Amino acid sequence: MNEQQLEADYLIVGSGAVGMAFADTLLTESDASVIIVDQHQQPGGHWNVAYPFVTLHQPSAFYGVSSRELSKGLKDEVGLNKGLGDLASGAEVLAYFDQVMRQQFLPTGRVQYFPMCTYLGDGVFEHALTGQRYRANTRKTVDATYLKTSVPATHTPSFKIDAGVQFMPLNNLPKVKQPADHYVVIGGGKTGIDACLWLLENQVDPDRICWIVSRDAWLLDRRNTQPTDEFFSSTIGSMAAQFEAIATAESVPELFDSLESAGVLLRIDKNVKPTMFHGATVSQLELEQLRRIKNVVRKGRVLHLQADQILLEQGSIPTSTNNLHIDCSASAITNLAIKKVFQGDLITPQTVRSYQPVFSAAFIAHVEANYSNEAEKNRICSVVPLPNHDTDWIRMMAALMMNQYQWSKVEDLRNWLLANRLDGMGKLVKNAAKDDEAKQAVLARMRANSGPAMMKIQRFLAEIN
């Protein structure tokens, strides 16, 4: 079978959220043509294999492509997210990206979309069903798969599992037909949190849940991420509190104490010092539910699931073949290495704002469409490292604050941020009425502490490096 030749300006590898957000901005702000290649049968990346009850854990207003709203503009009226902005379900996210592709991208005539294809490198990809090979002749390639999101359905556990042990990925949990004696949740990250909350919401007694947590995590209060005016005091107030905590702390431990006292960071167990930070968000109602689980095992990672016991790095605990073991040990982001975003004919989208890879992809596409000097583009798009350990919060904030400062000095970037729906927070600040004393007081705190915080965060950075 002959290799089919294709022509376009850009080859985008991956039609997940990052690839779609990048393509959307490129199509909106330039006349470029693009080829989009993905292994899945429809856009949405890892959402194609996500567990059935997954939702976004930040408001829908911060997700999707710049040109099309995902959020319904509603607050949840029931459930553990009650009173906060709607969180799109996995099914809603998939439907959304499918609509973006069919209703916006393809009608432009500038997009060639190739689902069910494996990218082989050097512009070559192969269709999984037909074996047809294609070669994309383009000016640049965008690697929208670099962050390598890992999900339970495709994750291979790092531990041994003996025959007879009831074990499943989180995806299969809603298919359970027979009750287990106990439910053993393996993993302390966001997936483990979701598993525990789902079990509790489905009437499982918390005493029948065993939660294996290799590392406790600092969490974010979802109330502080709401991009609407009624939450100004918590959202922008949280930013002001961050600056104050950094500026006034005299040590790293004191910094984390201050962040917790101000409600910026949360932890499930007040008696256990977290050593992990992945940026996961929870509501206060979710936090209350998680604290109902008392059988939390902190003996390191699981090494071996045996019929009668679980071997861990720091000991063992009893189990049974009547218990159901649920794998939540997949790490959301598996590639923490940083590389330059712009390298010749290769563009590698990464986070230029913490917690927001989708916003970051749209921002990077704007820079690509409007700037020509590679060194300047990389300076504007300095990568904010993804956090893993607790002190990575400091590394992340240092890079984020530097980027925000750099962007504030460029009129084009200021205007783009204000006009872009994925930013959100800038509009809240700009639209704060001058005669609103409460809001102006919050903004005054931010201004007063931003400079000292930038200086202090560099000191803390030097201490942890």
C-alpha cells in the first residue's frame, strides 16, 4: 500500500483537550491549515477511556477550547459540589469535543482529521483499521501528547496480584453485581478520592472502606476556583492570601501552615503532614465525606496483593478474597520532564499556568500565531513545572508568578487574557467596581504583597533546591 502524501501548515499529534485547544486558537487567529492525528475514534483523548462517573474537578468554565463555552453557566444544586459551578461529566466533555470538531473545525476546510491512527514519527502515521500509511508534509509539528495522561483503564499496576484476588480498575466499579466484605481503594490521589466518594455516595458504610494512601496530599478548596463575581472574595481573596502567606512566612514549614490557615491548602487528616501536591481540588462537602473513612493505611506503596494479606513497602495488612481491591494508583500526569515549548519545527505544549494545561495550550497557540522570534516565544511561554512533592508548590508558584509578571508588561498579552474565556480571573479583577470597598480591599492586599512575595518565593526556592 502506497504512502499517501498530505499537505498542511501544522501537524497536531493528539486530539485530546490540549491538541483541541491549540488547534482552536490557531484556526481563530491565523489562516493556517492543520492535520490532526489521534489514536482514538473520536476527539477527547483520555476522556475516551475515563471511568464512567468521572467529572472535571475544576469548574467547566475553565475547560475546553477558547471559542466555545463548555459550562452551562449553572451552579450545582445537589450533591457534593452543591453551590459551586457545574462540573462537566466525562460524557459531556466527549460530546463537547466531538461538536467542536464536527461543527467548528471541519467546516473551515482547513482541518484534516485522522482518528484511529498511530503516529509513527517524522510526520508518518498509520490507520489502525486499514493499515494505510500517511505522510504529513508540514511546516511544524505540535506534540499534544507530551504530558502523557495516565488513566485507570489503561494503567498497568506496579504490584503483583495473586490468583483469586478480586481486583479491578476503577472503570469497572459501577459494574459490580455482588457486595464485597470490604472495598480496598489503592491510591491516595484524585482517582482514589473519586473512588472513595463514589462508594460513600452509593451507601457503602465508611467502615467497609480501606483506603491505602502511600502519600497524603495537600488539596485545593474548589470554592477558591470559581470564576464568577459572587465568589470574588474567595477566588481573588485566595490569591491575595497566597501572596500574604509567602511574603510574611520566614520558613517553608511556616509557609505551609499559613497557606492552610488561610484556606488556600487543605488536608484530609489534620494529624498527618502531607508530602504530595498534585493540585487536586475538593469541595468542603467532599472533604467532610472523606473524613468519615477511618481505616486509612499509610505504609507506603502496595507491593503484592495476596489472597490473605497485602504487602506494602512498610509492612502488611490482612485482606481476603471476599474483599474487592480497586486500582486507583495511576498517576494523572506521567511525564514531569520539562523541555522548551518551541524548538525549530517542533512545538511541545506544556503548562505555562499551574493547573491549566488547556488554557496553556491556547496561550501557546496565540504566541505561535502572533510572534516570530523563537527565543522571545520561549521566554513568554516559560514552563510552569507540574507538582509532585509538597514543596513543588513553591517551584510551581515561583514560575507562575514570573510568567504573570512578564505577561502583565505586554499589552497584546494583557488584552488576549482579558478576552479569553479560559482565563476568567483577569476579568474578575478588571471588572471590580472602584466604589466596591470590599473588592478594592482584596485587590489592595494583592498589590501590597505581590512584590515582597516574588522576592520571598525566590528565597524559599533556593532553600528547597
